[in-house]
Amino acid sequence: MLVMGILNVTPDSFADGGKHFTVDAAIDRAKEMVAEGVDIIDVGGESTRPGAERISLEEELNRVLPVIKEISGFGVKISIDTTRAEVARKAIEAGAAIVNDVSGGKADPEMFSTVAALKCKYILMHWRTHSKDMNSLAVYGDVVAEVLAELTEQIEKALLAGVKKENLVIDPGLGFSKDIKHNWEILERVDELIATGYPVLIGGSRKRFLGGDDPAKREAATVDLTRSLLGKGIWGVRVHSVKPHKDVIGAM
């Protein structure tokens, strides 16, 4: 199981907003993650916390590109956390190797064709709408069946656009248009996601469904979540801390 370390170059992300907002602070955190054995550093410049407002393309590029260029020499894979095709393209050109799109291709009609042209790995997450309004769409009959159906629809569009099957990773989008019971049901039935044959990324780090009002106090629960996924065939976990998760995986 791979550990994808979150590097939010933002002032307003829900768990660590502002901590790594400057280029120097982000680079320092990247160095820490490399020392702790991170497999992928996921650089994001736009917060996707519930209720977050969008930033401009220019602002997103200004936040992420200097960081990616600097850490591309650290000897670890970099992913760009973005819903914009132009950011994806420029980030890959700057040294990233993976596009992590929380919108699963829905936010930008150019994303699939761009990823196909870049020939890079692409993480396609289940998503219904932008953060500002996403909680209003947390309505399901069978959450796992509907998430799988909606993921499949986007996968088919990606393949038609020329994205290679072997470059696809799927993510059920915990917390995105999902309430607490939806998140836990997805985790309890994660084998149904794995049965698709696509690698599966789980991103539950410090999210509200793990309990408590303070994201920083959800770290132990996040490590427990990683522990619960061991041996289930998960491709990776996306987390804020690195060492505790590497330790859990290494002890398996």
C-alpha cells in the first residue's frame, strides 16, 4: 500500500490550511515527508473543503508550480491535486507524474484529453459538484452502487478520450457529497471497489466522519483507518502525516 502525503499550498484547507502556504514552508514539509518514506507527494493549490470558494487559474498555478519545480529533484513521485486541465498540464511539465482530479473529469471538459496526451497516471475520484454546494447532493439509495455507477460513467469517458486503462486509479471520494454513514458504508464495502480491477486510493485523512470537531485530533483515527485497510488490496492512502502510516504498513 502506497502512502500519498498531502501538501496543501493553501491558506484555507480544512486540516492544515496555511501551514505550508509559502514556497519555503511547502518545500520544508516535502523534505520531511521524503525523510519519512513517502511514496507520492500530492501538491494542491486549491482547497476542496466543504463550502470552499474557487480561486483563479492564475492563483492556482502561482501556488503549485514553484513548489513542484523545486521538489521534483527530491527523488519521489509528485502528483498534482487539481480539477483544471491547464494546471494538470503545466504541473506535469514542471515535474509531476500523476494527476489527482477530485472531480473525476467533471469540472473541466478538457481534462480527459489533456491527461490522454500527457500519458500520465490519472486518479479519478467520485464527485458530484464543487465544494461550495457538495453537501446538498449527499443523497443516495445505495451509496456504493451509485458511486460505482458514476465512477464507471467517468471511466468510460476517460477511456474514450484516450486515457489508457493501465493509467487509471479510482477514488470513492470520502466526504465529497457524502455524509458520515455513506463514508463508513463505502469503507465497509471497499471490496466492491477493488473488484472493478482498478487500483483504489482511499482519502479519509482527518475528515469529519472520523469523529470530533478538531481535524488535528483525528490523526489516531486516521492511522486506525489505514490499519483497517491492510490486506484488502488497496493501492494507496492519501494522508496528512506520513511516518505513522508507513510504520503501520511496514509492520504488516
